[in-house]
Amino acid sequence: MSKTQMLLLGLPLLAQGCAYQAYPELPPDVVVHPAGTPAGLGPLAPTVEVVDYKATAMASNLSGVARQEAQLPPVSQEVIPPPPDPDSLSAADGRRLKILLGDRRFEYYEDDQLVWTGKVSAGVSQHPTPRGEFRVTAKDIDKRSGSYTNYFDLPTPMPYALQFYGPYWVHEGYVPHENASHGCVRLRHADARFIYARMRVGDPVTVVQ
């Protein structure tokens, strides 16, 4: 992957939506396309298109949920203080994750002791996050959406993903001050990385209002 593509995929607001289907086929010229030969760069040097990110979001085939989120003011994604180093904790006999939709936060427990808590952004009213008692059914550190695209019409990144019910996952994503997803539960990067490292397939996930 080129540095340009890594930069574009790392921009905020890329994690819009959730799904479990196979990756959609990508158009060949969404972000970077072969161009003429700038001096000294060889015949296939890429030319990066200048993109107005908000205009791209408004004009593309993004869902109404993503369009609405594109209008929100930016929110810092830094976690202060940061979560513990996952490798510094002792092994636990029991682990569970609780999602509190009304408070827009999560609680993570090991052996019935609260270990960490943080902010979440869950499903909007037209795409609600399911409530109930679930279990982690799959883990995918490099999950990508098969139904929803980001600003550049690329499959939406959903890193550090824990599947808990059908197409619904807990994963890293942009966390504004309100619910903004298509039903998945988004955590900020540091929180998602920590939870992913500690949780196991089969561990309980409880989602309450």
C-alpha cells in the first residue's frame, strides 16, 4: 500500500457503517490513477486528485447516516488517560463487555472487576444497535465493511473488530458526541485496541439501554 493510500485511510470519519459481506469490487480510479511521467519518478508515478472531503461525501453514494455525520463538528479521539497495556495485566478467568447505549459508553470487566471504561458511538434511530445478551462470535483485526463506503468510496475500515450478533460488531471507529453508526458499536482507537487484545471468542457482550 502506498503512503498516499495509508494517509487517506487514516483520516478521521473513515469508519462509517458495518457489515459482514465480502468486499465490493473497487473502481480503478477512486483516489489515485496512473498519470504522465513527472521528472525522475518513472512511467507509473501516481497523481493524487485534490479532494474536497465534505463535498465528496455529499456527492457520493454514501448513506444518509454518513451524510449526516459529515456535518458534525470534529471531536478529538485521544483517550486520556490511555487504557492499560494489555500485556501488563494478569490472565483472567472471565471477561465481559457491557455497552450502555443511553450513556454512550462501555464497561469492560475481568473476573467481575471493572477494568476499563470509555466512550462509544452506536446506531442511530433508523439503524439501532440490537440490545440483549450476546457473545463474541468472531474477531478480525483488519475488518472492512462490505456494505458501506467511506469518503473515497473504499470499503470502510473497521479495525479491531469483535462480532457479537450477525452483521453487528464492536470495532474502532470515529466517536462523535452522539450516535452515528449503522448499528455497530464504535470505540476510539486506544480503547478498541485494548478491548480487542483482551476479549476472546465466546466472551459475553451485553448491550443495554
